[in-house]
Amino acid sequence: MRTLFTYFFLLVLLRVMGKRELGKLSVFDVVISIILAELASLGIENVDKPAMHFLLPMLLIALLEVAAAMISLKSKKFRDVVDGSADMIIENGEIREDAMRRNRMNLDDLMVHLRQKNIKNLADVEFAMLEPTGQMSVFRKRDKEALTKGDLHGPAKQPQSTGVSFSGLPIPLVMDGKIRQEALRKVGKNTFWLKQELRKHGIKDVKQVSFCSIDNRGVLFIDKKDGPRPKS
């Protein structure tokens, strides 16, 4: 009976904490999973002790996980501390040795990641980013990408550019309604410029923006928060 109760109790806790694929668990998620599994095992084995001695700590850990998830929704700094941040391993076709050393990764490890993405030649890679989950996101060079239906139908209408150009992946300028000053410095712009660009899209307050990024063509992508939309 204790085994059955612990099983369903743990199942409810995991549902409350949210779903994630096993391969996408962060270090923090793995630690939480190990602690819950250990407490559940002790609760089943030690039948001479009250079950609440093990169920209450499990409940407390689940509540802490939910609280941490809520804080993560509001604070990127907290997300970076708990989950870690992505690290660029290959940038503009060049391997960043400092990033390799920082992540204790050798060339054999890098080639394994690339082969898992069906990439045989490192020269075909323009960007490779090591995610907090330990997986690697790989972007091929433009001339090495496969043709799409859009390519066969001819060039599509180009979105309006802000006139900014740089080499690299799209850079998030606004996240959760907060301006990322370090990102603006990377593109050589300031807060005043960003607010002017947002006004062109009918956005008067940065807090109305859930996410805003700029790509190497200078094109802004803007996703507004749920709720009343500002009039354009």
C-alpha cells in the first residue's frame, strides 16, 4: 500500500512540476529528480517510519521547483543561474577555443555532436551553440543548406530593415518586457533607438513586448504580450 501511494503521490508531484523531455533536462532538473527518487525509495523501504517523514520533504521540493519555475518566467538572471546559458562553440565558421575549454569539451566531443546532426564536415558549419541541456544546436553555412520550396519559387518579399547589420545569429533585444542593454551594445544602438523602432510597430511601452530580436539583416521580430493590443 505504501508503494502504491508513493507511486501515485510522486506521479502527481511530477505533473504539478510540469513536463519536460528527458533529453532536455537541465542540471537543476536532474538534481531534483534524483532527490525525489531517493526520498521515494526510502519511504518504500523504511516501513517502520511514518510515511509523512518522506512525503513532506518530497512535497516541499515540488513546491520549491514550482516557485523556481515561476521566478524563472520573470527573471532571466535567475534562469541563467539555475539552468545556465547557451555558449557559442563555433562562430562564423571558426571554433572558439575559449568556449571549448570553458565547457571542458575536446574536438572529439565536438565531432560527435556534429555527426549526430548529420554533418560530416566541420567546414559546413557556420554556428554551433551548446545549450544548457548539453545538446548542441548547429546551423549550416547558407551555401550548404538544402533547397526549400521557397527557394524554388523565387525570392520572397523582404521585410523592412532597420539599417543595422552585423555578422552572427539573431540577437534578443527585449525579453519579458525588459531591454537587454548588452545586446543593444552589440549592435551599436541604444534604448532611444529601440523605442523609436518599436513605435513604428505601434508599441509605446517596452513592457508590452514579450520578445524582440534583430537578425543580421537588421530586421526586427516582435512578439507582443497577451492582452489588449496597442493601436497602430
